[in-house]
Amino acid sequence: MDSSETVIFGRSYLGGKPVRVEIAGGIIKSVQETTEVKASEYLIAPGLTDLQVNGYAGYDLNTDPLVPATVREISIRLWSEGVTTFFPTIITNSRENILRYAGAIAEACQLYPEAAEAVGGIHLEGPFISPDDGARGAHPAEHVRPPDWDLFCEWQEACGGMIRIITLSPEWPGAADFIRSASESGVIVAIGHTAATPEQIREAVAAGATLSTHLGNGSHQMLPRHRNYIWEQLAADELYATIIADGFHLPDALMKVFMRAKPDRMILVSDATGLTGMPPGDYNTHIGGAVTLTQAGKLHMRGNPDMLAGSGKSLIHCVDTLASKGLTTLAEALNMAGRIPYKVAGLPGEAVLSCGGVADLVMIREGIDGLKVVRTIKAGETVFRTE
């Protein structure tokens, strides 16, 4: 890491004016407009915060055994994508595997400074989700189970309290009590992979749920036109919602509607898998089996392009997708991937490009081939640089 430089130049992602950014002690000391020529080339924005990462560049967080070095490698490689904070995501699995995976992530943060800096907490996606086909997604049915507070506390103890987000379905009896206990303990409760009724969604929100996980995905193919869990979550002003804007998971019109319903409460996640960042081709995975990663980055079941097998794109690509399609401004998309998730995750300080903001920053080149990360700064230190 390079901590010698304390001043950077670029264009503010908010309005595009050339600025001089001074950093000291991991905090932004000042942001001033400048006439420096070298400030005209790259955009400067808060570093990206990805609340849902299952793996990256050949490294998978849900493969047994999970070793701490895997978490370190993902941390380092995500810096090249502008991600300064991420939440390793453990999906539905056996009691024993979740116990080991959570422990391995915690151990990685003890062993490796890179992981300690990059990991914002663990996202436990399941196993307290819907057993229904469609709503369950690719989660293994044999490990789906109702919410169990004692079991959750066992997992939380194994990782020293690092589980910061849990995705569940409030359709289970007793779910509201679990949500209340989790929320009171400081865990962010997200609704996802659900077959819950509108009444159960409202009960979950009243109990303390504050987030929707990849809204519009992990759902049934057919839903009632009026009374369904997507409308109900959109109508709940208390809920923030995450979406996967990789160009494949959701159609443009649906994303546009979602963002209009929650203009200040939308969050981008990559839902990246171990195949994100890998060359196109056919692969065999432990979840999903035989899959194909296309040249365009679409990850689908082999021989069935209509059935997705996870995400093959990073968070900066999701930002680019929204901005290039005109669904948001670039600044709005960057906020959905940076400032807003950082705030919702309850991380220390503020991810803002202004005096007092945390010095987690990304410098981006705009070009005809899309957005490219050229430099990533974590806590005031350069952790990735291309030029």
C-alpha cells in the first residue's frame, strides 16, 4: 500500500468540477475546486460498498472448505473494481457449514489486514428462507429451515458477532419474534427469497426489517397482480431495497419503476459469484452445476440461457449499466453503490466526498468502453492503481 500521497486531483462525481482532495488520518480534510490541469481526467467518488458478494475471480465463499486466505484474495481483487468495503455472503447451508464459513471469515479478518480493512461484516442469506421453488432460487432445499434464534446466536458466536445482515422470509411462524430479536441486537434484517403474504411483510417491517434483498429476483415466476410481496415491499417506506443491475437480472422498465418508488432508498449489489471476473466459457459449480458465462457477462445454466445461475458482473458494471442506459445519472448510480449502502450498513463515518468524509475513494475513467477503475483508496492509502 502507498500512504505517502495525501493529495489527489480529479473531477467530483457530483457535478464534474475539478477538485483537489486532501487526505489525512484516513479522513478527507478538504475538497476544493482547482484549476489544475491534472484534475480534468478522472472522476473521484466514494468507494463502493457491496452488501452481497458470494465470491469473485475464481474464489468462492460457499465452497467447503472455506479457508481464510480466500477472503483475503477476494478483498484484494475487489479493490480493482473500486470496492472498498464488502460483505462476504454465506448462503443457505447446513448448520455445521455455516458455522465453519462464518468462523473462517472472522479468522481471515484476524490474520490478514487486507480482509480486516475490506470486510464490513457477514451477510447471512438464508437458511431461514422460503422452501418454494422459484422463491428459493438456487439455495439448496434440504437446508432451508424456519428461523431459530438459538441457532443464529451459535453462528454469531462462532464469528465474534460479525453477522451484520441476515436475509430471511417472514412467512414462517415466529418470524416476527426472530426479526425483533435480531434487530434489537444490531443486525440488519432483510426480506428476501420469500413467499410471504402482504400481511406478513407488514408484520416483518413493524418488527424491525429494514431492507429487501435483490428485489424482483429470488421470486416466483407468477404472482397475484395486486396482492404480492413485491408490491408490498415497494410500498413500505421503511424498507431500503437492493437490486442487481447487471443488465440480465431485471428488465430496464422494472428497475425504472423500482427507483421511482424508492428514489432515495435503492442500493446496488453485485451478488457476485466465484465466476465474476473470470473468462467466458463453460464451468461446473457446486451450486447450479453446469453453467455458461457468456462474453457479455451473463451467467446461465448450460443450454438454458433463460435460467440465470447467479451474477457474472461486478458492482462497477452495475453502476455503468444504470448510467449508460439513462436510468439514472452517473452520480445517482454511484451513490446507490457507495454512499447509501455505506450508511445503511451502519459503517463508521460517512462515505461522502466532502470534508470529514472517510477516505475510501475510487477514481474512475469514463470511456466509450464504459467505466474503468484506475485507482482505489482505502482509509487514505492507495490499494489499487493502474496508471
